[in-house]
Amino acid sequence: EGYCPPYTATAVANLEAVGAPVLGKTNQDEFAMGSSNENSAFGPVLNPWDSSRVPGGSSGGSAAAVAGGLAPWALGTDTGGSIRQPAALCGIVGLKPTYGAVSRYGMIAFASSLDSAGPLTRDVADAALLYRHMVGRDSADATSVAFPEQIEMPSAERLDGITLAVPTALVEGEGVEPGVLASFEASLQLARELGATVTSCGLPSARYALSAYYVVAPAEASSNLSRFDGVRYGLRVDESNLDEMYTETRHDGFGAEVKRRILIGTYALSSGYYDAYYGRAQRVRTVVARELSEIFETADFIVTPTSPTVAFGLGARVADPLAMYMSDLFTIPMSLAGTPAISIPCGLSDGLPVGLQICGPAFSENRILSAAHALEGAIGFDSSPPMSGGT
């Protein structure tokens, strides 16, 4: 509480350099671990469409601020869906970059091989505008790379010659709400009317992607968060000896979900279990990336709903971590592969926003933004929430 960073993140500095105003920081799940923005010392963020429901997470504060009209744009981080999922639940646009396209310098590491920073905006054009100034090689982040082309402002109104692949077994699987599926299918029909070809594809590894992610990400978090020990970083609880200080500092300094993931990650990396869990999870990750690459040989994009459900009630899944983790069903495969994806609003279900996810191969953001712009125009979604039910 009251923490003031000693330096500015590269992505923020890049935007400030071209005149973008920075208003402040928004709430989020602790260490970006969560899908509902209820894992915060500052309390939950409320969804502007219905203040009794979550905004999604972990970048829920950013999504709610944009949806509620507090700011024209915001930044978020996406490790397993934390830009795209809150964008979907709040009825705005959220872009997850190709891994390495945006510098991670200034971001507190959760899972270093998955973390990305990206924009949340009211429309696709604004997302492109912000993203243009966020990308690029940064000497302070060894994983960052130079983007191979300039980010263009999207103007497409048609999808002629574009092939969209739908992983049908995943999209029509258990846990997807009928209203979400109906909005998704209506969007596919609009895509056809714009000239796109819609095909089915297989993504067999997707059934294991969620489990693999929740081994890989906690394993990396276990290592990254070890620095918060009361000596070098973060809260310090004074005790009579060093062992007690370490124990009480980490007990008091982390919330329940963060501690859960640290323990999962430590277990997965421990002697005798490394190959059985972490090694297998990394092999699944490799297979997911290969299957996505094979799909892109015959299709331009993969499309899915962004979230299997609309925004759920505050507290509805706090006691059931597995149900909470299922919120990332459609976003995690792209995170494991490091490929870019965007979420745009595509309709309402029970008066709440539904998101459409468009994913392409690495560094295809210009084409993704172009396709998203065309679909956005055809869908004609009104991103203004009914303020009587908002925050």
C-alpha cells in the first residue's frame, strides 16, 4: 500500500515519450494471479456492466476503468489471459502481443516465459495506436525483440480471402455457456458475410493446455517470488531470529492464491517430481505450439470465444480454484505458444458482454488488428455499459 516504483516501465515510458497522459495505477489481482480481480489487498474490482459481478482478471482494474469511462485506454499484463479475459467480461478490446514484442522491464515477474504487456481500449483503432508505440527491442529486457514491421492503423472493412479456423471440439465443449456460444456463432456468420471462409480445425492438445499452464506458471512464480523474503524486497515482519522472520514475512505478505501457486510450483520443481510434472508440462507446451503452427499453414487465424462464460458473481468461485482456472480455457493455448491474440466484444448474453478471440501466428498483429477492425465494424457493439448497473 502506498508503494511508489523507483523507475518507470519501458512500455509506459515509450507512451509518455509520445505524449500519452498517465493518470495512475489501477487495481489488479495480487502478482497478476487470478481471473476475477478478487485476489487483491485493496478489495475486488466491480464490473461496470453489473456491480455485483467480477470484471475478470488479473488486469480487471484496467478493463473496468476503460469500460466505465474513467480513462480512454489502460495497460495490462497477460500471462494466461489476463488482458483478454477482463476485456471480454467488460466489453472492451484487449490485445496480447507476441511474446517478446513488448518489453517486460518494469513488470514484476509472475511467469517470465509467459508474461506480456498490452493495451486495453474502447476500440481496435485505439489498441493499434497504443501498440505502435509499445513494441520494440529494449536493452533492459533480454527477451524483447525488434518488431519486424511498423504497426499500421487498421482500416479493413472486409475479410475477403481470409480463412478463420474454429477448434470445434474445444468451443463446443463442457463449460461454455449457451449465450456465449450463440454470440460467437453469430460473429462467425458476420465474418462469412464479410467474405471470410470459416473452417473447423483440431487442437487435441488443448485438453491438456490448462493443466500444463498451471504447472509451468506456478513453477516460474515459485522462483520469481522467492525474492520477496523481507530482506531484499517487500514486506518485512520483525521476529526474534532469521528463520522466523522469513516464515512470518512470507506468511503475512502473500495472499491465499499466491501462496497456493507458490506451493504448487515448488512441489512441481521438487526432486522426484520435476520430470513427472514440470517436464511433462513443458512437453505439452511444445505440442500446443506445434499444433497451432500447423493450423496456421492453412488458416489465417484461429477464432474462439475469449471466455467460456460472461462475468460471474462476486465471490461465486473464490472457494473453487478449479472453476476459477477454467475461465482461462480459451486463452491459455495462445499464451503457452507465445502467439498474439486480441479480444473484441461480439454481443451480449443476459445483458453482459461476450468476447471474441482472434489469434494469429507470431508477429501477425497487423493482420489481427485488420481483421478485428473489420469484424468490429460489422458487429457494431455499443461498449458503453448501463451506468445504472455499473460502479
